[in-house]
Amino acid sequence: MASATKHFQFVEDLAHQVHDLSADTFKVMLTNSAPTTANAVLLDLTEITAEHGYSAGGTQSTISSSGQTSGTYKLVLADVVFTASGGTIGAFRYVDLYNDTPTSPADPLMMWWDYGSSITLADTETFTWDADPTNGIMTLV
């Protein structure tokens, strides 16, 4: 299981009310170029080519739950499945989560997952980004 690394700007964006974690549209995109903690918006990344079942900008992940219990907030998103159709998807190694709702800044980045090596999906193969329905993608304490 790949572990998440946050983009540092995400913390400031939370403090400046850029994100509404209970209602905004979150998308998962694929890249084969290593993200860094200094990346702030989607345009800072190099996305894989949109073809064969992969759409430019990635795929939306819906909010399963968003709330706090005993002072700990948890965001749970639905898994995203990418399916190659009519050719290959990739190669990609990183999955990046961003917020597609804000216009200023546009498409602020949140966090990414490193899968350790490049992945290429052959025609009909699938890749599932597991958003962890138990622990969520993030907790705030």
C-alpha cells in the first residue's frame, strides 16, 4: 500500500479557507513525474497522456463522509478505478489528489501517493486507487 505525502501548500490553503472538505469536488490524477512538497497547483505537475480510458484532469472521487468525532476530523473518499480501454494507460507511478472546485488558486493540490515503480495498464486492465474507507485519506487532530 502506498503512503500519502502532503503538498505543503495544502496546509496553508486549509487555513485560508480554500478547501471545503465537506462539499468540494476532489479529483485523482496520474503522473509519472515525481511530485514534490513544493508543488501547489495542478499545473505544477506533468499529467500522463489522456487516452485509452484516462481523461485529462483525472477522475472524480466522491466524498463518502466528512466529519469529526471527539475532536478528530476524518475525510473519507470513494475509491477511483482506472480501466484501460482500446490501448494502454501509463506509465504512471504517482497518484495525486487535488481540489477541482476553487478558482483562485485553480486546482490546488492536496497530497500524493508513490506506488514505488511505474505502472502501465494494458487494454482492459484496471488500477484502483484505494481511498481507505476505514481510516480515510486524512485525519486532522
